[in-house]
Amino acid sequence: MRAGTGALSGLLSAGAALAVAELGAAFVRPEAGPLTAVGGAVIDRTPPAVKDWAVREFGTDDKLMLQAGILVLLALIALGLGGLALRLRRTAMAGVFAFGLLGAFAARHRAGAGYVDVLPSLLGGVAGAAALWWLTRPVVAVRARDRAFDRRAFLIAAGTVAAGSVVAGTAGRLIGNGRRASIAAFRNRIRLPAPAEPAPPLPAGVDLRLAGLSSFTTSNSDFYRVDTALVVPRVDVENWSLRIHGKGVRTPLTFSYHDLLRRPLIERDLTLTCVSNEVGGPYTGTARWLGVRLADLLREAGVRPPSRGGPADQLVSRSTDGMTIGTPVEVVMDGRDALLAIGMNGEPLPFEHGYPVRMVVPGLYGYVSACKWLKDLELTTFADYDAYWVKRTWSQQAPIKTQSRIDTPKPFARLRIGTPVPIAGIAWAQHRGVSAVEVAVDGGPWQPARLAEVPSTDTWRQWVWEWTPSTPGSHRIEVRATDAGGAVQTDKRVGTVPDGATGRHSVVVTVT
Ligand SMILES: Nc1nc2c(c(=O)[nH]1)N[C@H]1C(S)=C(S)[C@@H](COP(=O)(O)O)O[C@H]1N2
Ligand SMILES: [Mo]
């Protein structure tokens, strides 16, 4: 009975603390909520190998798992503090408040946080401690005055705290959702201008249209998502601007969203790939991006590339959620289609993919080029500054490595002897281009695959090779690509850290 009272008091107090804090965060900003702030701090401190494992194991649900983990841990601690409160009430109250302090500390150290960001967690801590004080009153009264336990008083306190938490939590949700909905409504009303330079029409043969083969263009809903954001930022463009400044900038520039929309826009089909993609993995996609040529903006700001005497060799992009990404200035200004993208497959960037503005640079992995929710571009040097992932053991420079993937047949597919089947997939070596793909069965001779058309060297390329199985049993099908420079994709297996996986994808099938 007593233990139950303590446990329930602990849980209810923790619930009250969280609910009040989340209500406060609805007024301050979503990132100031303790769950988001602490979760973000955990993500930033997670060793790359563990992060890689989580992305692999849980995919896009990795963040959900993290928050569930934090909640379970909090519940366990709350149970402990509730028990403690029966004997050491003040200590337990201080314990609850300490968690408020922890949340406040995490919130204060999030990117872009101000002093107000500590308020939600502090208020939550006070509310939690007060709830614990009230809930444990009947128990304390028993000890102090040798009276029977006042069950009625406890139930009233418990009911009130629970109801209050639900009201506060719901109000926080509603306010937050209202703000998110109004930003979504704004995004829905945006009419993207026609491009000054439309994408070259896709050649008729870009898509082999085979069952099981990735389509040439990836829809926005199918496009992979990799980022550290616990809540997908919903940027209010009326309070947003993009700044260009730093070393070697003659004229610092600031653009509003509308400034960018008014500029000449170019449209390009580009393939984006994540460095965390394992051999054969899913973290790559191709979209038609609409945006401003980044090199034009840099030239307007007076930036020169290092090869023409510019003092800055690194362009650091910063997002509204505190991500930093470092890209070689030389690459951005070498004439390739490096974009500040505002459109993706005919619509404003989806929130998940960086609305209102993101970078896309053909030929580089996303973590060194593709900053989403962009708000700041700073010219600096690689010697002076390490961006987010570089501080976490990834390489400063990371051009795309040549890769190929078998999309069909799937592993362990059953094939019929004597019946031809298409072996098909995609290969990529952005900005160099793919010039050949070959397939080998059971380590036999390499057979040339037929390549689909491509609009440029900046996209992946579909390929197909027809195979007629002639012997029953298990067979291993392997693929390799050759880039336009004639370099054959290596079979040497390396992991994703520090600059991208290598090795060859293969699929084992059963022939009967
Ligand atoms: N703000 C922000 N931008 C980011 C990231 C991030 O974590 N935060 N991740 C980068 C990485 S690692 C990749 S691979 C691409 C993925 O872009 P996508 O989610 O639109 O596919 O975004 C890049 N831009
Ligand atoms: Mo990535």
C-alpha cells in the first residue's frame, strides 16, 4: 500500500513536470521542451558507430526509439523518487527539481537557444516538486500525527494532479499543433515561379520501368530522410532570412525567402546520397530540384574560390536546428549545379527535406553538402573550423564513391531454371558519371549490363542484365560499376565511417 502510494506519487509528479514543461515550450519554442532538448543532447553525444547502428536498426524510427527510451528511464527514476519521498520528502522534491534543471541545461545549450529556453523545464521542475509535496502529504501526516492514512486526501491530490497534467499537456499540444498547422497552410499557398532554366527534358530511356527497380525519380514521400532533428523544424519564413558572411566576403548579403523566389531559378535532376548508406543500402534518392545557383550568390558577395586567390576554402552552412555542414568552396564554385534548393519534384521543399531552403551539391555526400533548414552561410577555412559530423570522426572531405545496387531480384528470391529474368538496379558516381555496369554470377566472368539513359553525370543510372539460370541451387549475383573516368568500383569492403562504404553488392537467389 505504502509502496504503491510512493510509486504513484512519483509517476504523477513526473507527468506533471513534463506536461507543464511541454506547455511552456509551446509558448517558447518546440526545441525548448525537455524531451526534445535532452534527446537532442543525447543524439549529439552518441558515438558515430552507435548512431550508425540505430539508423540501420530502426531506420527513420530511430528518434522515436530514443524518445521512448528516455521516457522509460524517466519513469523508472520517478518510481524511485516516489519511494524516496515517503522517507526523505525534501530530498525527493529536490531530485524532481534537479531533473527540471537538467532539462533547462539541455535546452539552454541547444543551437539558437536564448535564456527563455530554460523556462519550460524550470517551471516543469517546480510543478513536479510541488505535485510530489502535495501527493505525499497524507503519508507524512500518518507519521507525524499517528493518524490513519487519509485515502480520500491522497485520491483528491492524485486526481487533481493527473487531470491538471492532462489539461496542461493537451493545451501544449494544441498550441504547438496550431502553430505548425498555420505554417503548413502558408507552405501550401506558395506558388513556385517557373524556372528561368528548366531541367533538360528527361531522355525517353531514363526509366527501364521494371518491376522491383527503383524509379528514376524518387517521389518526395519515398525519399530517404537522414537528420538529427527530433522535431522536424517548421520554419516561419516571415521570420526567416539567409545570411552570407565571413572570410573574403566583400559584401555580406541577407536574403528573405521572397528575395530568393524572385531570382532566376534553375531546375536540375540530382541524386543525393548519404555517407551512412551501406553497400546495397536505401539512403540514396533522385529528385528534380528547383533553386538558386549558389555560386552566383557567392560571387555577388564578392567571394573568390581558393584557386583564384580567395582566402576561404570552406563554406559552412548552418541550419535553424543548429546543424553545421562544411563544403569546399572550390567545389561549389567550379561550375557544377550547386543549388540553394527551394523546390523538390514540383512542390516547395517538404518540411522533412529542409523547407524553406536547403543546399544540394552534386558529387558530395549529404553530410558535407546538403544542409536542410538552412539559415546561414559562412566562409571560413577547413583549418579553422570543424563542422558537426567532422567533430564526430567523419572526414572533412567526402566526394561520392562509385556504387551500384541490385534492386531486383530480392535476396533469396526463387527463380525458375530456363526462364530469363532481368537482374536490374541502379549505379551512381555523381558528377563523374557511370559508364559501365557489369554483373557476375557465382564469381564467373563479368557480363556487361545494358545502361539506361541519363540527363547528366549528376544522377544515378539504371541498368539491367538478363540472366537465364541453367543450374539449380543457390547462386550469388554480384554487381560492379565503372565511372566515366574508367575507375572500376572496388571490391574492398570498408564501413561507412569516416567517408563512405565501399565493396560490392550481391544477392543470393535460389534456382529451382
Ligand atoms: N539541418 C540538417 N541538415 C542535414 C542533416 C541534418 O542532420 N540536419 N543531415 C544531412 C545528411 S547526413 C544527409 S544524407 C542529407 C539527407 O537529406 P534528406 O533527409 O532530405 O534525404 O541531409 C543533410 N542535411
Ligand atoms: Mo548523410
